[in-house]
Amino acid sequence: MTGRAVWPLILMAAMGGHAMAAQPAAAGPAAKPDAISMLVAQLSIDRYKADIKALTRYGDRRQGTKRNRDAIAWIESQLKSYGCPTARLSYVYDPARRFRAAVPASGGFAVGGGRPRGFRRPTAPNTDPRAQPDAKLRRLDSEVAPPGRREEVYCTKTGAGHPGEMYIVSAHMDGIGYGEAANDDGSGTALVMELARVLNRPGVRTDRSVRFILWNNEETGLDGARAYVTARRALQGKEDPAHSGRFPEPKWLGVIQHDMVMFDHGMPRSDSTVSREQRPEADLNVEFQSASRSAAQSQALAWALQKANEDYATDYPAVVGPHMTNTDSEPFQDFVASVSVRENERGTQIGNGWDPQWHQPTDLYSTYSEKDFRLGLNAAQTTLAAVARLTGASLAAGSK
């Protein structure tokens, strides 16, 4: 058998018997565009940039603030406009009582990354509003966030063949640092919104369901994702009402998280500065956690994204790594295949100065170049192609 023929069998075994959709047609002048390439072609860098820009109107969108609630309302309105039915999860954020005890993790928050080597300059979030020179933005970002009730929004495309099974495509919409949180994580939020738009276009059918989730409280320790796992894990695959064919929480097949996908400018120089230009050899990091209970399934999901990138992404490649950490897929990692898509390895690179905008006042829309936005678009191409394969996406005749 050829490598292309063997690959779906490997993934099917690792993912518990769920086969991917058919492989794309062989390249050639007479090849007819397949459904996946037609879906990927619907992604728009202009829409992607516009969504990031719109999110920056709400400053850093810190959890528990009016700007955070306003951003959630705007995101929800956009998802509804795509024809994707929305819902919200409500929970209470209390720093004294966390969700961690209810959601055991293999290593816990901030544990499980690789061993740093090469340049090491540990960085920390900016907590000084005076570091933001823009007075208007400084005022917007200065509202404090008391403990209390929080909400996060999601929408669901119901599968036509297996509505009781789903993939989760996610990003966090809150930020910190007294900037605009354009990359962390406006870039991931806009990506998820673009995928929701494309997969909910008229004529697009998926065999399995897809849920698009925009987490809140990521910056406090993944609390929004932990709240979701705590509240929804036991409901998986249960019809409500009974025998109705409706599944409020379909069985989880995989979680694909997106967290900072625009900035891969290489290792810092000896003076701690980073190149102003996107490096030609920039790539996307698809990570799973090798210490998790679902490591084998997660690795298979990671390779599915890498293969989708190889087949459909236009500019930048994807690499697979085993050190997923500090991201909203972590609370899921012991229960289901879980991966993150990001610009650099979180544990060894982003925490050591590879992205000087991380949690800083400089995380502004104006900071990034066209090539930076295009790296984010390539992340969208990668995930859309993978999800389309995994859910058996198809297009009705005449759809574009």
C-alpha cells in the first residue's frame, strides 16, 4: 500500500475507529477541485484581519469587565449572523476556589512543557497600566475585574449523519497586558470565527458535529475551559429529550485549540531583540501532551492537522511537538484527543522571549504585518482542512 493509502488507517485506529473523509484528488491539470479545497478557498484574509481589528475595539478584553462582556456580545452576534446557533456557559470565577480539583490534569497548569535550550529570557505579563502610552486605550484597559459570574459563548454546527459526536474548535477571547490582545488571542478568536462562517455557509454539510467555542478566563488559569469540562463532560452523547435525536453535548472526538498564531520571527538575538520581519522559514506548531492519558489519540490528531497543512496550506508548514501546555485544550487532554495550534512552542519559546508582544502593551493590531496575518490565515487553512476531513464535510451541488 502507498503512504497515502496507509495514513487514513493509522489515524482511524488511533482515533478509536473514526475514519477521515476521502483524500483530496491527485494534483494535475485535469484534477477537479475537491470539497475541502473549495472550503479552504472561502477563507478570507480580509475578513480575518477585520475580525481581529474589531476585537481590538474592546482593548485587552480582560475577564470580568464590561469590555469583556461587550466583546462576548459582539462575537455572539457574528456567530448568529453566520447561521450558527449559539449558547452560553455561565459559571462563577472565584480565585479562592478553582476548577482544578474537579478536572484532574496529568501535569497541571504550567507543567509539561519541554526543556528550554538556547536563548533563555523568561518573560512575564505587564501589570502596569502606565506602560500603555495610548491614553484612550489605557483608560479602557484600567477597569478592574472582581470575582463573580462569567460567561463564554459557543455555537454548534450539527452533523447530518452523526449529530451525537463532535469536534471542538476553540480559542480564548480574553486577554491581559494593557494592550489590544490582537495576537493573544484575537488571532485565534478570529480564526475560529472564520471557520464557523465557512462551515455554516449554505450547502455545507458535515457528517459529525462541530462546536466553535470562545473561552473566557484563559488568562486566570484556563478557568473557562475547566468550567466547561466540569459542567459538560458527564452529559456527552445523551439525548435530551430522550429519543429526540438531539444531543446538547455530543460525544467529544477531539479538541483543537488556537492560541497566538501570527508571530514567528525566530529566536531572540543576544541583545534580546527579535527580528521585525516574519522569518521566511516560519511555521505553525501543532502540539499534543505526551504525558496525558490520551497521548496516542492526541498525537494522531496532531498528525492529521500536519497532513492537512501539507495538502492545503498556502505559505507556511506545520510541525508536530509533544509539549502542549498552558492552553485551553489542557483540561480535556486526559479525556479526549487534544491539541493546540500556535506560532511557537509555548513552554520553551514563548515564555523565553520569542514573542516580545506576549501580554504586553505592544500587542496591538498595528504591530503586525501582512506576513504575520498570513501566518494566521495558514493556521485557519490547516484546521479547516483537517476538520473538514475528520467530520466528512461535503458541498451540495452548485455550492461554491
